[in-house]
Amino acid sequence: MLTHTVPRARKSRWFYVFGSATLFVFMLQVVTGIALSSAYVTGSGQAYDSLRFITANPLGRVIRGIHDFGASAMIVLIGIHTVRVYLMASYKYPRQMNWLTGAGLLLLTVLMAFTGQLLRWDQTGFWTAVVAAEQAGKAPGIGTWLARFVLAGSVPGGATLSRFFSAHVFFIPALMFAFIGAHLYLVLYNGISEPPVSGQPVDPRTYRARYHRLLERDGIPFWPDAAWRDVVVGLAIVVAIVVLAIAIGPPELGKPPDPTLVAASPRPDWYFLWYFALLSLIPKWSERWVILIGPLVFGLFLILLPIVAPRGERHPFRRPWSIIVVVAIVGTIAYYSRIGHMAPWSPRMDAPPLPAAVVGPTTGPVADGARVFYDKGCEFCHTVSGYGGIRGPDLTDAGDRLTRDQMLTRILSGAENMPSYTGNLTPRQTEVLLLFLQSRRRFPPPPSSAAH
Amino acid sequence: MADPFREPPDASDDYTRRGFLTWISVGAGSVAGLLVAIPSVAFLLGLRNIPQVWANVGRADDFTVGETRQVAFADPSPLPWAGVTAQTAAWLRRVDQDRFIAFSINCTHLGCPVRWLPNAQLFMCPCHGGVFYADGRVASGPPPQPLATYPVRIRDGHVEILTSPLPISGR
């Protein structure tokens, strides 16, 4: 079995290492996961402390680091592997089931990433469970029931964590073992796909005979002639993960999972940042549909692909739309990940009051206006001279752009993403706030308006 | 060596016997499977319901009219290992002498904890910037609904909040 013949693959031989690399990292995750589970306490009240205990141990810290960088590596490698298979159209006859089991593994890997970040069970872990329940709650009809199923009850609490632990440690891995077994069996049964050749479309009636002729003419034994590349790449990745785990360590544990600590700013791990960003930027009315239908559409695409297109040309240059799909998906994820990292829609609630150097005068109406600007939360969303949030427009030069009346209208009436301050400001507060905003200028005011 | 996949020589005579054995095997396997699956799945679906009781969150006199303060109450029958997660926080606003409103801290967008900004008289969500007015109405941002509220009453000079399920604002 080990020495079965595989295509020589010549120029593209290094493209064939990503599936086995994913498998290597999966085994790494199994080993470090077992090590972590030997000390992790699955209790909503103790998990956090047990993780602090694990992290305080020098080896425990490294194991956590390996498991974390391993999770990232799994996501990256299974992503590259999927793209490789898609671009080379290896999902076509007779390997449709290879693709479908692989699609199942992609989904399961994402679920592992999600449940894994939650098991960190710090403040972010706790709120991730709540956010997951609220998203499940958007399902029509069964939403509330589904949300409670996620939480294992009507409120998040003692039962919630055990549920995610069981999913992350038993249920999903059991499915992954089954799918990996099937996937590997199918790889052996159907043989590793040969590199696509332009002008040689897949025809189910002749494919197998042609494939076997190719192996007889130009095949090599899998072990060790082809497998050595898998092992070398696998070793390089494992070394990289271990070095990163030692040098950088595991993700910092946040504050404890105490729901009464309301000063929390939950953020997903990097692999979900793009989704977090997408949900923030799409129009409000479409949100529910994106949450519900987006994953369904992607799932259907993965399932239907080998069923709809089991034959025909495999070379990516003969399937230019496949390149467009990959560029579009990878580009979208990269773009929104970047935005998700900046999170421009999140108010900066920890922004300090504007320093005197920015405000100008330290007493008088402009200084009072700057205080109102901070007290009323304006600064959490608006930047002035580099301080404050970026949800709303930058007001560094508001005095150059807007008249007093335009400012007043906006402050009183609010907007889609700005509260109305009618009834919230005293006449004196309104007055000094407007004076402060009018003093925000890049250019000195012309003499006529300065007299205002 | 006999070929295990070869049809038996007198397949027609054996047909009823083989059919019966097939039926027995599938049936026995299914019964065994269901015996394990039914209690396991039922146990998994047995969701914990928080008992609804009135939880005391402090003396009414300690709350100033017009003020909004964070209060906390505990799950009335917490699991022993729940630790801090048995707590629930709420924003309690004293509207006037007799009326209190207890807001859920969960933003109606995706459930993140909203913060009360006393100077600005606004609730603000750190996740996607949802903002609510002091009375819970949506002021701006993505939230689809006003902040959820808990039933609240005054008994013997104490403010009591009815412990309630996590508000799910999906629809």
C-alpha cells in the first residue's frame, strides 16, 4: 500500500504536499489537545483558573502555544489544500467523493476553530458563547430553541462550557477521524490525481484506463519517492509551530468569564475576523439573511461542485472562472480580515479625554466644549487630531467643512449610526460644544467668520 | 476455497431463510442503536431552565431617581461548578419614585454587553457600536430592537428583578 504508484507530477510536485501537511498538523492538535485535556477543568467556574494553571507551567505554556498556532496552521493549510484541489479540478470524476469528504473536513475544521477559541473561557470565550446563541437565534421558527440548545439552557452558565467541550473534544474529532479515514481510503482507491493537462478533458468512460496507462508509463512509488516531500514539509511546519509557540506563546487570557464585568470588548480570533467585519458592514436589513443563507450558499457550492461538473477540462487556464472565484473569495477574506482587525465600527470606549495640546485653551468655552465632547461619548466614535474612534467622520477639521447650523442639525437629529442628542444637551452644553467643533480647523478662519 | 460472494446453489429455496436473517440482523441492530441513541439524544436535548424567581438587587432608597446603575443577581439554583457564570448583570434605572426599569445588558444585535455612559445618558455596545437611549430605545447602529427588560417590582422597600432567560432577539 505504501509503495503504490503515484503520478510523477514533475513541475507541480510541490503542490501535492498540503493535504498531508494538514494531516500532520491535525495529529499535532490531537497530541497537544490530549495533553491539555489532562489538566483542563471542564467547569464554567474553574476552566479559566485551570488554564491559568496550565499557562503558569513552562511546558504547559508551550503546549497551549502549539495548540493555538496549530489551529491557525490547520485553517491556513486546509484552505490552501482546498484551493489547490479546486484550481486543479481534482474533484472531477472519479474523485467526487474525495472532494465531498474534504468539504466535510473543511467545515469540521472551522467548527473546531470556533469551539476551541471558546474553550479559552475568558471574558471573550464567555461572550462568544452568547454571540453564538444570538446568531443561532436568528434562524426562523426554531431560533429561540436553537439558541438555548447552544447555551444548554435558558441562560449561559454552568452547563454551557461542558457542551462546547464535549463538541470540541469528542463529537467533532470523532467525525473528523471518520472523514479522514474515508478521505485517505478514497485517495488510495482512486489514486492521486495527475497534474491537469490543457486539452485533456476528463471523460468518465476513458479516465481510469488513461490514468493507469499514465502510472505504468510515468509513475513512481509513493514511498519514499513522493512521500519524502510530504515529510519534509510536515517537519518544517511542525518546527515553525513549535518555534512560534516557544517564542510568542499562547494567546493571552483575558479577564475571567464574569458576566457582571460589563466592560468587555469581545473579539473573535483572526480566522473569524473577516466574518465579524462582514456582519458589521453589510446593510442592516440583509444581516439576518447573510447569517442564515451565507453559510448555506457556501456549503451548497462545495456539495454541488463535483456533482455539477464531474467531467471536462481540468487545467485552471481552461477554467478561468475558477481563478476568479478563488481570487474573489481569498480577496474578500483578506480585505475584511484587515478591516476586522481595525474594527472601525467599534466605538473606542477607552479613548482618553483630548489632551490640552489638541484642545488649545485650557479654560473658557472651547475647553468646556472639549469636555462635553468627551463626556457625551462623541470622542468614542469621532477622531480629533488622532484621538478617539473611527466609526464616525473625522472631526479634526470640522470647522473648515461645516457651518454652525449644519453641526447643530446633525447633533440634534442624529443619523443612521449616530444617536440624536435632542434633549440630551443643555443650551450651554450645546453652545460650548459647537464652539469647540468650530475651533477644529486646519486653516485659520477668514476674519469675517472669526467674529462670530 | 469457497468464494464467499458466490450465490448459494439453491438460492430459490434459501430465499425466505436469508430474507428472514437479513430482517433479523437489521432489526436487532436498529433496536440496539435506538436503545443507546434515544436516552443519549434526549439527555442532550434536556436543556436547563433557570427557575423564575424574584431576586433582590438592593434597597429602593439606594437608587436615585433618574439614575441608571449596574446590578447583579445570581441564578437561583446555580450548578455548583458554575462559579462566576451563575451571575447575571442588568442595568437598573429608577424612572421616578415608584417606577424602575431593569434593562438586559445584552445588545439586541448580537448579545454583547452594552455599557451605560452616565454623562452621555446612552447605552453603547463595544462590538458593533449599537447605541440605545436611556429608556432603551435604539439610538443608532445595527440593533434591530430596543433593549430587552426584566420584570421588576418593589417589595418591603427592596427592588426585585424576575430572573429570566437570556433575551434572544432573533426575529
